[in-house]
Amino acid sequence: MKIMVTGGAGFIGSAVVRHLIHDKGLCVVNVDKLTYAGNLDSLATVANHPHYAFEQVDVVDRDRITALLAQYRPDAIMHLAAESHVDRSIDGPGAFIQTNIVGTYALLEAVRGYWNELTDERKNAFRFHHISTDEVYGDLHGTDDLFTETTPYAPSSPYSASKAASDHLVRAWQRTYGLPTLITNCSNNYGPFHFPEKLIPHMILNALHGKPLPVYGDGQQVRDWLYVEDHARALVEVVTRGKIGETG
Ligand SMILES: NC(=O)c1ccc[n+]([C@@H]2O[C@H](COP(=O)([O-])OP(=O)(O)OC[C@H]3O[C@@H](n4cnc5c(N)ncnc54)[C@H](O)[C@@H]3O)[C@@H](O)[C@H]2O)c1
């Protein structure tokens, strides 16, 4: 099985790529634009592996994506490429609209063209897995509150609004064109190769350097944390065994 992973040089994407190659023995083509968030050091253990290929391409570039699909002929897409930092989306939302919405649209259209031409057997087995965020559901109130798959969408930042838009595009491509899609909406991840400006590495690095530990407001905020390598294993379970059209 060959999987095209978009955003595979990012924090979660690189954990997925390492897991697919080291633990699952699958083939990966990693399509990543290498923005500030892309880190090829996180892929050092797979870089020379015969099952691994890297292509520095922007998902917005539909023609390049179409060419890569024709070249590599993947059995599934795991779409993680995104602008992912909430604070940056408040300072400059344009890149979030471009990559998260326009990029997902371009990718869906390229994949739809490729998928339509597959044999019936490969068409039925094909999956498009969109990796999204629980931030599309808005805010929780207290520790007993939970999001479920049926919680109404209520995004509040430019980041979460752009991810909500991309979720709706993916659902529409499944309902309208029959593209076999899956969506997962995870909580905050932590673990190896986490970008240093995110909360947990930021706090650890400040503590190590004897700097203040900045806490917003009254410090009563609650966050749900998911270990990135557990998440990578779960995502691969979803793309290989998930039910088409479902959200998790
Ligand atoms: N990190 C989290 O806690 C978290 C939580 C929920 C959901 N998510 C979602 O998971 C996915 C991965 O998150 P992450 O933390 O690994 O993100 P990240 O910012 O660490 O990595 C994103 C990757 O995408 C690449 N990229 C950005 N724009 C691109 C473009 N136009 N074309 C191709 N590549 C591009 C970057 O170079 C980078 O390698 C995102 O879709 C994000 O919304 C992340």
C-alpha cells in the first residue's frame, strides 16, 4: 500500500510518516511545501529509506499535485498540510485561507480526477483522510463537557474557521462526488519535534533557561492533550479501517 501524506514534514505528519515506514512497512510519498513549520530533521530516520519519497510542493498547486498522483499512484491520501498556529492566524489570516481552504479544494479536485480514472477495485479501496481539529467545535465549558462527532460547528479563530471550511469541503466531495473520505478532529498534540513556540515545549524551554512561565488570564484554562505517536497510530488505523463518510 502506498500513501501520499501532505504536510509530512510537520509535527504530526512526520510522526505519521515515521510510523507508516518503520512500523507498518508501507510506502510513503511526502508532499510538503516546507513552510516555517516543516522540519526535515524529524524525518532523518526515513530520509534514505527505499519506501520513502519527498516532494516539495504546495497543495494549492493543483497541476503539480495532479502530476504527482499520476507519477506515484497512491492508494490513499492523508491530508495534514495546513497552517496550524492559532496566534499566527490572528496576526495574518491570509495564509490560512489559502492553504487550509483553497489548498484543500485544489487537493480534492486533483484527487477526484485521479480517483475517477482508477479501476473499480482500486477505486473502492481508495481513501482520502482529512486531518482536522476539535477547535471547529468551539470552546468547552468545564472538565465534564465533551465534544462528540455530532457537536455543531462553532469555530472562533481564523484558524478554526478555515479548518471548519475544509471539513465541509471534504464532506461535500464525499456526498456530491462519492469520493471515499474520512475526517478526524483531534485535540492538542504533544511529543517529539513539537514546534518550540507551542505551549508545552515553550514552558519546558523557559523553565530550563530560568525564564518566566507565561500564563494567560487566571490560569484556569483546560486543555485536552494527545501524545503525537498515539495519534499517528490512531490515524493509520482510521485510514486503513475507517468507515467512509464518518468523522471521528
Ligand atoms: N498540532 C496539533 O495539536 C493539532 C491539533 C488538531 C489538529 N491538527 C491538525 O493536524 C494537521 C497537522 O498539524 P501539525 O501540528 O503537524 O502542523 P504543523 O504546522 O507542524 O505542520 C504543517 C506542515 O504542513 C506544511 N504545509 C503548510 N502549508 C502547506 C502547503 N500549502 N502545501 C504543502 N505543505 C504545507 C508545513 O510545511 C508543515 O510541514 C493540521 O491539519 C492541523 O490543523 C493539529
